[in-house]
Amino acid sequence: MARMKFICDAERCIECNGCVTACKQENEVPWGVNRRRVVTINDGVPGEKSISVACMHCSDAPCMAVCPVDCFYKTEEGVVLHDKDMCIGCGYCFYACPFGAPQFPQAGAFGMRGKMDKCTFCAGGPEQDNSKEEFAKYGSNRLAQGKLPACAEMCSTKALLGGDGDVIADIFRNRALKRGKGAEVWGWGTAYGKPDKPQQQPPKGAKS
Amino acid sequence: MISAAKLVFAGAALIAVAALFGCGETDQVIVYEQGKYQGKHDTRPWENDAGASLYTTSKWTKGDKSSWEAALRSRNQSQNEYARVE
């Protein structure tokens, strides 16, 4: 099995926020904390695109790198999780994350920042699987129930795919081939493709 | 009969012990190792019995990672509408 991943098909996402609602309902996420949200580019303009964003469970996660108490760990399936009993709520992970995944409950006086909360890929946390303690701290552990994240499984248009990276990449590839467009949105070519105009090489001896 | 002096002495001793105990310093954190996760151990999903949770739908053999992966792979196909409608 490859790593667990999410991929969102911008050609299909209709900004219904069903994934956001499914996440909130499944994990009973408190008010003010959004583990998942839908981002729309050029909102209201014809041709607008939306994608659903949450923790991307990075292979080389910056939140793990900056955490001063090392409360993060990565499971064998590649899911990035953290121990809330160790988290000191410093917020470093929030600044490090390029997706704005770490969330902090704002309960209490003076805007006190609580323990960090984020998408767990519906994999719970370091408590006994499917226990009350695990649910209270981290939410549902669907992976331990043989299920996949609620957001992806509830997506009405199947824009949001979640699961084994190889499997969902195949599903997306097949879809893009059949409809004949959308393959350029994600993929190796987009990330590392050859630019149209080759970048000018710096003169030799110059500082890099 | 305990005399008043003895009572006062016992009380003072008790206060002194309590005060000394309060000044003591105990470790409040675990020994920190840079760059290593030191939180609680997490159970792996396939180490659970498939019927352990009320809401389990997939079937796999407890402790068998490959059977759990196969269960998830087959469930993943429910997100592939081409496989569902064709």
C-alpha cells in the first residue's frame, strides 16, 4: 500500500461543502474549528474553481519539523497524527503548514489558544481505537473500522477522493482520460514539467 | 495525656515537613529527546478485530495488514463511479 492521500478534482467540486459538514458531523468538531474547508478561486466569475482543503498528510510534514515538543507522529499508512496530551498549543505548526490545517479552539477568556486540532484522515489518535477517549480528543477512527475518511466517502460528485494514493491516482487518471480534460490540473507534469521558456542560467561564478 | 508543648512541637514538625515537601521538585515532563515522538503508542488499524467496533463494515483478519489493505482497496472503488456504473 502506498501512503494515504487526498486528491480533489477541481473540475467536479461544486462547492457544496458536503465534505465540511461530513467531517464536522463524523468527528463532532467543536464550533470555530474547521478541519476541512472549501476554497474557491475567482468566486462568482464564470469558470470559478473550487477545491476542498484539509491536512494533506505531507510526506515530509513541516508541522512535524517545527513542533517544539515533538508531539507529531506518522503512522505506517502515512497519516500524520499528534498526541493532544503533549501539545502545548504554541501554534508553530499553524505557521509552518502551507494549507492552514492546524486549528486551535478559541474557547475561554482572552482568546486563549487550546490544543491543536486537525484532520486525522479519520484515523483517530494515540488512544485505544474506537474508545470514548479517542473520540473525545481526536474524533472518529474510521480506518480502524475498515472505512475511509467521511469527507471523501460522502462527496456527492466524488470530486474529493481519499484513500491509498495509488488507488485514488488510478481513479483520477481514468476519469481524466475518459472525459478528456482535467489531467493538467494535477500530476508530475504540473509540478515538475519543463517550463515553456527555459529559465536563464545564472552567470558562472555568481553567488547562488 | 499529651501536653500542650508536645502538641505544639508535633504541629510545628508537621508544618515543617509539609513546607519542605512543597519545596521539593519533581519531574513534570518526560526526558526529552530531540526529534523523537514521545507520546502514547497508537494501535495500528489492522490490529483491531474486524468486529470490535459496532460500525465496522469491512472484513479483515486481525493482525493481517494485507487483508486490511485489501478491504480498504475494495472500499476505495466505491469512490470510482466508472467502476460502479459500467
